[in-house]
Amino acid sequence: MKLNIDVVDAFTSTQFGGNSAAVIITNTCLNESLMEAIAAENNLSETAFLVPVETGVYDIRWFSPLTEIAFCGHATLASAFVLFSQNPTFQQVTLSAPAVGSMLINKLDNGYIEMDFPSFTPEAIQDIPEALIAGLSIKPQQVLKNQQAYFAVYNTEHEVRILEQSTEQLKQLAPFDVVVTAPGKKYDFVSRYFWPANGGDEDPVTGSIHTGLAPYWSQRLNKTELKAYQASKRGGELLCEIEGERVKLRGQAVHYLSGSITVDEKQNLS
């Protein structure tokens, strides 16, 4: 069985920046074990698998090299980029996943793709896990949490950039990941994202967590439009807009690879 595959760098305007994701579109859903095996073989932050439901509407699932992920923003951007490239008549597509529902994706004239997501605003917590404090080299000013991750808030961008993390400690927080964030200099806010329990040590750019970061910083800065930067080694820029209980994320993407993979047909029946 031959499957077409594309690899896209998301949340960047230059190749080898942002976060890479693989995109595989099939007419019918693949076996879960096969999707996980392909994602592990790809060894990228995420591999997105899409199945068409009707014209311009697709079901989407995301797999890291370790497990299925409930919500992934950068692989959604990569998927939309591939769909718009393959179907020039598309200016809008809808992607759907159980954890986030229907996601409206628009192709903008300025080279950006806009994704409309639910807001997952974090809430402050009092009982901070010892593994979180032990896993970060700098103690945070405040800790919040949503359904995806712990939010460690700092006073300065410098703290976020120089901070070191302990993979073994942060693994103990599973199934939750950890995002560290602070006000930015050039940007409204900056962040870094650690997810040893679900994918890897540090994720280059994490779209999904900005559905929590953007509402938080919107409240703190009293702004509905924000510019964000994820300060990983590869780095990535996101434009965020708050509209009620929705978060619009805009980003650019760059194509890296088109090809095909071959798997034993029996692998999809086990």
C-alpha cells in the first residue's frame, strides 16, 4: 500500500524554521496502530492523518512519535497548507476532531493561514506539583493549568530563554505538558513548550497551547490582538486574535517534502 506524504514547516516563512509536520491524506481511515507506527517512523513532532468527509471538509487525527494527540495546531496549519496547495480553488476548509470540534481554516491573501479554535483559557492553581518546581531551573512567578498543560509564568523573556528543564521530573506530570511564558520585548509574549510525556523534550512551535496562552495574555495586557513568539531553537511566530470564546491563530508555512511511503497492506488490518 502506497501513501502520499508531505512535510511542511509550520509557523515560519523560511525553510528549516518553525515546526515540521507530516501530512497524509487517505480516502478511508487507517488502523490506529499503523498511524502510530508511521508517526514513530517519521519521528517528527506530529504526523496528521486526514480523511475527506465531503468537499472541503476533513476529519483529522494527530500522532506524535509516542502517542495520539488530542489537539495539534502546527500540524493543522501544515494540513491546511497542503490542502490549499493541492486544491487551488479552496479558500476555506473545515477540519474536525473530537477534542476541539469543527475548525474553520481560511487562506488569507497575505500568505497567512487563519485557524479558528476554541479558547482553552488556563486557571490559576494553588497546589503546585513538586515535579514542576523541580523540573524547571527557575521558579515561576505563577502557575496555571488547562486541559493540556501547566503554565509557568515568568517576569521576563530572558528567564524563559535561559531556563533549563529536567525531562525526568516533567515526565511525572503526565498526561500534562509544561509551557513557560513571559511578556516579550519585540512580541507581546514569548513561550517555550516541554512535553516529554507525550512527544519529546522541547517542541519547536506549539499552536494548540496558544489557545490558552493568547486568552491569558489578552486579559493581562488588555489586548485582543497579540503577536507571539515561541523561543525554541527553530523558533516560530504566531498572530493571535481573541473573539469571545474563540481564538484565531494565523501563521505561515513552507513546503519541504513531497513523496510516498510504502507499507504492507496487512498492517492496516491488524
